[in-house]
Amino acid sequence: MARKARKDTPKRRRIEFSIEMPEANQVILMGDFNQWEPKTHPMRKDKNGVWRKIVMIFPGRYEYRFWVDGEWYNDPHNLMRCPNCFGSENNVIEVVA
């Protein structure tokens, strides 16, 4: 018998990440929501050179970045950032319930 979700259990939210990199060969979305695992969220490029990925994320605060052809990039559409332990910054997203 399937378990019913409790009404007070937060539901995951559909979040789309995107970055315009028409010359890139590979873009990977990595962050706290996927334990910075490069195999979890590879992105796809559309005909306009915009790489996109839709991710289902539980409410909370997450740090993330884009790995583009072997180099880190921040999300130019998100100015929320925090320092990381490597001397650069990660983007921050807050997913609300």
C-alpha cells in the first residue's frame, strides 16, 4: 500500500536554471541540492545558445554554480552570492514553500 504524503511535508518546487553560453560544449549545474555532483544535472543547449535545466528542489537555501567547459561561472541573472572556501563566490537561491 502506498504511503500518502503528509499535508505538512514541504513539496519540491520546479526551478529552471539557465545561462547563455552559445560557444560552450558542456555546461553542468552543480550545487548543494545535488551534493555538487557533476553527473546529476547536465544542461542542454537550446537553438539560441542558452543552456537550461529544470530541477525539482525542496524549499530551503542552496548554493550553486555552473561548470562550463572545465571552469566555474556564476549565474549572471542572480546577484545573490556568498563567499565559498575557494576564495570565490557561489550563487544563492532560496526556494520558498
